[in-house]
Amino acid sequence: MAVRGYVLIEAEVGKAKAVGESIRKMSHGDARVTAVDTVTGPFDVIVQLEADDLDKLGNAITDGIQRAEGVQRTTTCLAVKLG
């Protein structure tokens, strides 16, 4: 079963659009980017990722998203199935 995570990104001032475009083009063997949205509020970009397991998801975040130019900080929320 695949794991899904939402990566909440704080971008450098004036870089939200560029960060979103960069992440949208990102290709990482460990995970698939399924959605990228530029948003308002405390975060600038929200990315939805899917991977085969938690380690692969983490690798895509640390080796891919966090290294994108303009990314200042990330917060990851994992999707869970309750019930």
C-alpha cells in the first residue's frame, strides 16, 4: 500500500511561484508528485506526494523538495486511514 504525504513549504520571500514550478517539474525515483498548489496563509506551497513506503517518501522530501531553490522550511503531514 502506498503512503501519501502533504509537504507544507515555506518559501523565501517572492519565490513561491518559482518553488511551485520547480517542484511540479521534479522527478524523483522514490516518489510521485501528485499535486502542487500555491496557497495563501502561513505556508506558500503545498505538495502531495505518494511513495511505496515511508522511507522512499522521506528520501523524496530530503533529497528533492528541500533542495529546491527558494525552499526555506518544510512541514510534512502523513495521510492516515482511521477506523
